[in-house]
Amino acid sequence: MLVTVAVVIGRHIEDTRGTLFVDWPPLLASWGPHMGPGTPAAVLVAVAVVAYGPALAARLPWWALLPVTWGASTVWILSLALIDGWDRGIARRLTTRYEYLQVIDRFHDIPAALRDFTGHILLDSPDNWPAHIAGHPPAATLTFVLLDRIGLRGGGWAGMWCITAGATACVAVLVTIRALSDEALARRAAPFLVLAPAAVWMGTSADAYFAAVAAWAVALLALAVTRRSPGWAGASGLLFGLTCYLSYGLTLVALIAAAVLLLGRHGVRERPALLVPLLAGLAVVPAVFTLAGFSWWEAYHLLVTRYTQGAGGIRPYGYWVWANLACTVLITGLATAAGLRRTGAVLARRRTAPRAGVRLAFLVSVALLALLVADLSGMSKAETERIWLPFALWLLPACAFLTRPRSWLTAQAVLALLLNHLLLTGW
């Protein structure tokens, strides 16, 4: 109902006022039924995961389940992307006028580019950055600059980097669930993490890469507090610092990190020294960029101004504040909507519910809270099917509470296939 109302009202607003700046509200997409070379592979992957995914997830040794999950997720994302063909689906996605590869040549002197980065954020500044470069801290762009420097040049390599790195996010989520909750629940969640409709936007989007970095920061923190490991704590802090310099909005991952610390508080109490390497690692990336001449806070305030200078200043908050949630339904699927209801039920009877289930329900609920805060901020009006991937991934484990997993997996796969075959997605 939410998605239907968002489509109908959004269509009316766009036709009469033209203020949404999307062709197929609430998604940044256009109607265009099509098939492509990825179609047979996508259908085959969907059928295989629905038929065998739950059983394999339950029986495989844990050490084998993780790479199998990553491989299946990679193939699912890649096959969906190839429905649009190699060129449009992967190679050209990160080369458009809004994207990171447009400015590779402007980073021939990286220190100078960092010192001058904030001087090109505003629309009226000289040689202003394209939308995605201006909208993110420079670590996002530097990733693709460094890929270019090591010889992995062009949109094809950049796209494959985002797909293969982004697919590891599901592994990070599984590691987190096992550490903080229960291995059985992690195994039940695995097929849903693979067949997520979000895969339509993870191939190919830099936000898939951002989601993976953020997810591994959380996963390593979970390992740190449950295993009392200073090494994992330092690595987690390092990735959290990098996360904040990939996307300003991902500072909200701090809420999920706080949930991890709360769930693992016994480990922190027994070894409070874990906070030292965590904070030390957290300081590394900010220190490097600050010493290089980039001011995160100055850039963020300039970005807020830039956001109001463009479509963000025109798009109506009154529509997007709830239509963004319709986008979330589309990227997480009906199974996740049902899983979230059961998540609430578990929390409501937390005194009698299994402890592992309550811990997972709490983690999912905090991720939902982070997403809602991002929504209310007004800095994510439209395109949240891409922007909110780092938060949406943490809602998918709610599907572990569902019975009849094959039926729900079928619903997830059908939704993803319909979205990718009926719409031309882009940004």
C-alpha cells in the first residue's frame, strides 16, 4: 500500500508540478521493459537460491558458508546488472557526468586536490565538482583515483570493484549476527542477504562499496567485543574512520556501533582497554585527511548549501519523508517488511523470547532507527534506493524470524527481477 500510494501521488506531483525530479517516483528510474544477457543467469540464480539456499545455509560448515554467500551474492548482483548489458549496466554507470570517474584527471596532484577540495563544492564556485564528488568526502573519489593509478582504469574496473567489494557486506552482516546473537539465526538470514532486491542498486553503485566498508567496521567491532581482541578493535576503528570519509551520512552508522557496544558490554567491561585501539584506529583517517588540508566540517556545511542549490532544495520534504520509506520497501522486499513486524513482536515479549532473538531484534531495530534519522534529516530526498544501502542491509536479517523461507525468498527474487526488467534504473 505504501509503495502504491507513493507511486500514484508521486506521479501526480511530478506531472503537475515537476518538483520531484524523478521519472518513476519514488524511484529514480524510468519505465522501460527490457531483457538482456544477464536475464537467464539472474533467473537461474534466483531459482537455485530459493530451492537450495535455506538447506545449504543450514548444513554447510561456517567456514564454507561465508565464501559461498559472498560468491552467490556477487553472481546475483552481477547477473542483475547485466540485464542492462555490460556497457549500460556496469561499464558506464560510474562514468556519467555526476560520477567519480569524471574527475580522475583533476587528482593528478592528490595533496593539492585535497587542500582545494572545499573550494569546488558550491554550484557557483569555479570548476565546481559534479554532484557525487561534491556530495561525499574525498575518500570516495580517491578510491577510484587509486584504482586508476594501479592500472585498473575505466568504468568496467570501477564497476567490478563496487560489485565484488559490495557483495562482501552480506558476509560482514553474518559475522556480526553470529558474534552478537546466534549462528542459527545468521544461517537463516543468509539466503535473504543474498537475494535482496537491493542487489539491483548494488550493481553498479559506489554506495555498495560504502555499505561494505561500514558493514565490516561493525562486524570487526562485534568480533572485538566478543573476543576481547585489541587487534579487531583497532581495525574496526580504522574502518569507521574511513566510513565517515566515504559519506557524510554514514556517521549515522555510529548508532549501529553503539548497539554493538551495548550488546557486547560484558566484553568491554572485562577489558575496557579495547576502547583505546578502537579510538586510536578511529582517529587515523580523519588525522590523515586533516593534515592533508581537508576540513570535514567545513565541507559538510558547504554540502548542505550545495544540496539546497540543486534539486534537493526543490524536492518537497512533505512527499519524500514518507516516500523514501516506500523506496526502502522496494530495496529490502516484502519479506523484510514481514520480518520487521516479527522483530517488533520479539521485542514486545523480550522477557520470554529467546535471548538470541531479542539481541538480533535489537540490532535490527537500531539500524531502522538510523535509517529513520537519515529520513527525518531531509538530506536524503529521493535516490534513497541507492543512498540507504548501508542501512538497508541491516534490516534484512529480520527475515531470520520468518517461517516458510522459500515462499518469502521467492517474493524477494520476483520483486528484484521485476524491478530490473521493467525499469531503467540510474542516477
